[in-house]
Amino acid sequence: MNLFKRAWWRLRGHPGKTVMLVGLFSVICTLVLSGFLIRSAAARAADSAKSSVGAVATMQLDVEALISSGGASQGDGARPGTIGPGGDLRSKLVDKVCGSPVVASCNYTVDSGAAPTDQVALHRQGEPPAGQDTTGTDLFRAAGVRDLDSVKEFRNGDSKIVSGSGLERDSASDAIVVEERVAEDNDLEVGDRIRLRVGEIDPEKGGMSTEEVEFTVGGVFRNDTADTGTYVPAMADPANQVYVTPEGATRLQGKEPTAGGAALRDATFTLRDPGDLGRLKKDAEAAGIDIEIFPLSANDKAYRTMVGPINKTADFATVTVWLVAVAGTVILALVIASNMRERRKEMGILLSLGEKKPKLLGQHLVEVVCCAVLAVGFAAAGSRFVAQTVGDRLLADQVSSAEDAAANEGPRRDPSDPTGLTHEDPDGAEPVDSMDVELGADGIGAVGATGLGIAALATIVPGTRILRLNPRDILTKGD
């Protein structure tokens, strides 16, 4: 007799057991499919986060590597060693690295100071305490930037241009942007020519340099930090912040830009993918930068902050899939083994009538596979709701844990901030707190393959006992 007909009659003749097997399979397939859906939704969310924010790679001077390479003078005890031109990272080389296909954006800065002149005075909120020496702090804080819009204060709205324009790559090398209060104190307007002194000590004279650098006021900005009316060191006062080009900041250091561009001490690159640091290093070497002296280090905190909770959710879903698959196989194997014990007489009669053992095992497999196919259909109908509900709950717990951990971690240095200051949330990144579960052909195919695999294992493992028996043993020995 055809094994498929026997399987069909068996399923119809024992509806209670058929429904139980379908129900058990449905629970297993629903949990497995929900795990697959959560994992794929998490992967999509992580890919979306990856495209929206990349790692920030910082390139800066390693003084020890420079000394080891012989690029700096060691000094002899009477005279200290100096870094020298070998420690200058040139902007033209960095511009080549900025053109790498793995770089989404880049910026570099030259931090320097500028001393006031008889033409431009510092903004003061109050007089210093009596007897306090302010020589080292009576300076403008000058930041040479590649693009003013990329400076953190302008990105987050703490500062904004109120007159003229900011600084861009094609700005004139002598352009300067000053704060509104300094402009008012000194009657400065856009287009005025001003002079500032180099903010470095002249080693020959033993005092502050008297060399002056000329600039043209290209813009005036306003910083939202209001005056307190009490004394603040000039360099710490936001009103005394000025922005110049990298070339201008180089001149304020007492140096002259060379054919290689401005002298930098660090540069930052935002990568399209946090895993592209290796490719960036190769591109930097191809551009002519010695990455032993100017090593690249990645800060992928923004990416890790965003995808950390959702990756943990995906990991939990993966573990759940394996646990449910293994446990489901064991449970089904026990149920099917018990079912086969009840059907010993039926199997003995069929074997005595000449039925082949593999066909007898095949009948059981067909019965279980039919139940599995029905279960996959039921799982496809309800698993999306289960996956969305469970996934959202798991993700909310992971996000809450991540926020608590971040609150206890404290501030860290932001390498993309030209001021180099620390901030509570340097990258402004928030964890991904939602996922969109989508049911597609891949998920149904995956759970279908898993369900059929479980059905096959759960049937074949206990069914191998049938292949070791003969009709006489089955019919005479009973259980």
C-alpha cells in the first residue's frame, strides 16, 4: 500500500494526536521564526546606523616614534630637544587622505594663541585678582580650522555667524572670524584689516614674540555663553575665541606654511564604515604619510553606542533560536518515540505483510512533515506580532541598561572636537531604540528549513529502532 495514503489515513483517523503535533510544532516554529525576524530586523537597524554615523579616526603626532626615527633633536641637557619640522603634519597630505572613498568627512585644526595688539584688545569681564600673573593667559584662543561649519559649537548651535561668512576650504589664508563682543569692543567690521601678535615665546629674547600677523575680518560670530561679570582668564573666555585658516594659525605659531600646506598636529576622519580603518591606513601611506609617526586610532563610540543594545538583542534572539531548535527536537523526538511505541502492533503487522522497513519509517516522516508544513503556515501568521512585541521589550531593556552604563562612565575626550575638550556625549549618538520587524520569504524559508530539519531528526533518531526489529519480536514481545 502507498505510504502516503497510509499517512493521510492515520492523520485523519487520529485528529487529537494530529492537532497536538501541529500545535507543538506551531509553538516551536513561531519561536524560531520570531528569533529569525528579530535578528534580521536588528541587522537592518545596525546597517542603517552604520550608514548614518561612522567611526572617527584621529591622526596625530607620536612624539616617541618621531624621536626614535631621528626626526627630532634629542637635546644635550643644556638645551632641550625640539620637535622640529618632522613633527608637522602637512595639510596638503591630509587633503589627499580626505579624498579616500572610505572617508565621509574630515577636518583638521591648528591650535594656537594670538596676543593682543594696540589695534585689537581682549574682551574682559572683570579685573584679575591683585597680584595674579596673567601673562600666560592674556591671549586670544586661535583655532585654525578647515571648515568652520564642522566645529562642534557651530554644529550644535552654540555659536552662529551674525555678519560676513565663516571659513571654508577656499577661504583666503588671512581670513579671520571674531566674536561679536570683541568686534564691538574694538569697532571691527567685516573687511577690516587687523594685526595680532604671535602667541609664542621668542626663545632668543626670552619673552613673548613681537612678530605680528595681519588678517582680514571675514565674519563675526555670536557665542551663546553670556558674560558673568566676574573675572575669567582671557583664553577661557568664549568671547576671546577667534577662528582662522590653518595657514593663519601656523603663522600665529611663528611658522610659515610651506608648499605642503599648513603645519597640523592632528586630523580627524569620519569613516563611512567603522571597519574601514585598515583601508584608511593604506590610503594614508599611499598619500605619503608615515603612519608610524602619525598613527591613526579609531573612535567608534558613536557607532557602538547606537548599535550596542540592538546587537545584544540580536545575540539573544540567536541564542533563543538555537535553544528552541534543540529543545524542540528533543521534545518532538520523545513524543514521536512514544507514538511509535503505541503503534508497535501496527508496524509489526505491516512488516509481516512484506512492507519494507524504510517505507515504514518514511510513513512516519510524511506524517510529521505534514504537521510541520501546517505549523509553518500558522507560525507565519502570528510570528510577526510576537517578534515585534518581544523584540521591542528586549531592546527597551538593553537601551535602559546602556544608558545607565553611559551615565556611570563619565565624560571622555571627543577627538572630533577641535578644542579637544571632554563632553558627556561627545558624538551626540543615541542608542537605536526601535526595530521594524518584516516578514519576508527569507524568514519563512529559514523557519521552513529549520522546521523540516527538526521533523526529520525527531523522526529518524527514534525511528532507527524500527530498522533493527523483525515482525516476530514486535508481535510477541509487546513493549
